[in-house]
Amino acid sequence: MYPDDTIETSVTSAITSTDKRAYTVAEVAALLQISMSKAYELCRQGHFKTKKIGRSVRVSKLSFDEWFDNQ
């Protein structure tokens, strides 16, 4: 098992949670099957609401879902 497998497993299990209010950028990247740098780019471009908590970025699940549904 590679270290990346552990991250992907935790991201996948976190994504299936229905009570989430926010995604990590890694979860957004996994959902869209894009690179982390592209996911950060989407955040910077303002496609969905984000909050910076320390050095971490969280993406509003509601705004992400609305953006995704309208694409």
C-alpha cells in the first residue's frame, strides 16, 4: 500500500458522509477527478465559496453542489 492510497481512502469515506457542510480541496479534486492544483485554481477563481482556516481551505458543500449542478 502506498501512502497515497491512505489519503484516497480517507477522502472517499469523507465524501460519502451526508452531514458534511464543507469539502477539503482534496475532496473537490477527488470528486471532479482533477489535480489538486486545478482544484485550488477553481477556488481562486471564485467558482464556489471558500473559507481559509489557518493554512487550510474549505469549500462550501452547498456552493460546490450548486456550481456543479449548473455546469
